[in-house]
Amino acid sequence: MNNPVMRHIVEILNDKFYVPHADLAPTARFEDLNVDSLVLAELAVILQQRLGVPVDESDLPAEMTIADAAENLSAKGVAA
């Protein structure tokens, strides 16, 4: 996991929302992790604070994979 944004996402999901680390593969979709819209909204706020770029919950749809979310946020110019 060499993408720093992906590391942030995985760390937050594991530490704050108790998603088992073994389930947090880059290809895992948020919906497959039983992450609901409220968790995604909170994840967006935390990522915005940590990364310093606007992150909206629409940037993190439930059907998106962790890797795709990290790539999309990286494209916003995140220097994590």
C-alpha cells in the first residue's frame, strides 16, 4: 500500500470504525465492508481535515473501492 491517501483511508476505517484490517484490501468496496452513508460522511470530514483538500461524501460512494477513492482524492492534489 504505497499510496499515502490509501493509507489514511485504511487507518481511519480500522482505527475509528473498527473495520478489520484483513478486510481492507485496495479492491474492497465500501459497501462490502458494511460501511454505511453516515460512516462515509464522517470519513469524508476526517479526510478533509487530514489531507487539507475539500472532500465531499459524493467523492466516496459506497460502490467505490478503497483504491479508487484514494486515486480520486490524490487527483485533487493531495500531498499526504
